[in-house]
Amino acid sequence: MAYNLAQCLPIVRKAAMAGARALFLPEASDYIASTSSETVSLAKSTAASPFVLGLQNAAKENRLPINVGVHEPAQNGQKVKNTVIWINEEGKITQRYQKIHLFDVDIEGGPVLRESNSVEKGERILPPFETGVGRVGMTICFDLRFPEISLALARQKVQIITYPSAFTVPTGKAHWSTLLRARAIESQSYVVAAAQVGAHNEKRRSYGHSMIVSPWGDVVVELGEELTEEPEMAVANIDLGMAERIKKEMPLLRRTDIYPEV
């Protein structure tokens, strides 16, 4: 965790110097373990996590809100919570979302992963909340495959949906860009997807390709899939006016008299 914090702190400073109004970091930015037992043993509460405390101090020092994915202990002590937190410019945690859909897969030619072995699933969609960059809705990684969340957030007037992720390479190559663009188009909102990249251990490698997608489905910015000497960062302008124009010009009027409202 100390190593990962050391990777994140320069990004915080760089983002602040670039004039960013918020910083979005990937899922599980504190650590990615090699076993389920290690995942559980490493988890610390946000109040005791050197990683989270370090980012809270950095957010306060740089007056920069930070959206970041971390692990937190579950109540039974046998599993963890995969969460994303919003740290405001005063360094306070003001929002928390717990991942709803867990990644249990057995991909031919790819990894066998059972997130449910060590992670407790979340039970609710967090309503969008106001920030300095717009009305934000938070999700995590595998949630990306379920449009019900983005549609529910869109109904609540979301403007930016975050998908902090650690996508595998096979699924990333096949679906990452397509899914992100689909979620942006159907919700008519910006999608911000900060993604882990490169090898974590002998079992895990992440696809990368952090991306911001406009409400029209255009890729505003995209990073690479290879590790660099220093962590990559991209800055993009969020045009909320464009999002409102799209909604006005192409209203998506749900036929909830025929199918259920999400």
C-alpha cells in the first residue's frame, strides 16, 4: 500500500497543477492481492488505512477532490468490501459506494477469478451527488456490464458516471471501449473510467486504457495499456452544456407503461 500511495501522490500534485477540479483513480488503488486470504488480511478501515489517510491529506493540501477505489473490511471479518470513495477538497470522505456485481469468471485462455470468495457484494445504488465537476454517480468495474445502474442514475439526473476498474486483458480487448461508450450513450452522461494497467502478480494483469467518454459516445481521451516509468494522467474538459443539449435534442422517453422503470 505504501508503494501504491507513492505512485498516487505525484498524480494528485500533477492534477492540481494542471488545473483539474477532480481526480479519478482506479478500482483497488490500494492493492491487488494474489489470493483471497491475502485480500482479506490486507484490508484496513479508511480511518486506519495509510493509503486512504495519505490521499485525504493530499486532497486537503491540494484542494482537489479525489475519487478512488479501495478495500474495506466487511463486518464478518471473513471478506472485504470493494468500495469507491469520494474525498472532498477538505480531505473528508463524503460518499461511499460498495460494488454490487462481483467478478466471478472462468474465461477460456484467460484467468479464473472468483471475486465473491473474498468480497462482500453491495446492496444498493448510490444516488448521484453534487460536486464541483457536476452531478456524479459511482459504480465499479464489473458493474459496467449492467446497464440498469447507469439507467437508474440517469433517471436521477446524473452528469458523470465513474467506472474505476481493473479489467482483465481478454475482456478489455473484447468489450471495454464498447461497454463504456454504450453506458455514456444510453445515460447521456459523461463516463470516466480510470483503469489499472499491467501485471499485479503472477495471476493478474490489467488491460489499462483509462478513458473518458462524452454523452455522445465520443472518446474524449484514452491512455495506453503498457506500464510507464511514471503513472499516466490525462486531463479533459467536461462540457455539461453539451450533455444538456443532447438530452434536449434527443430525449429518451421511457415507455414505463410497457416495461418497468429502473
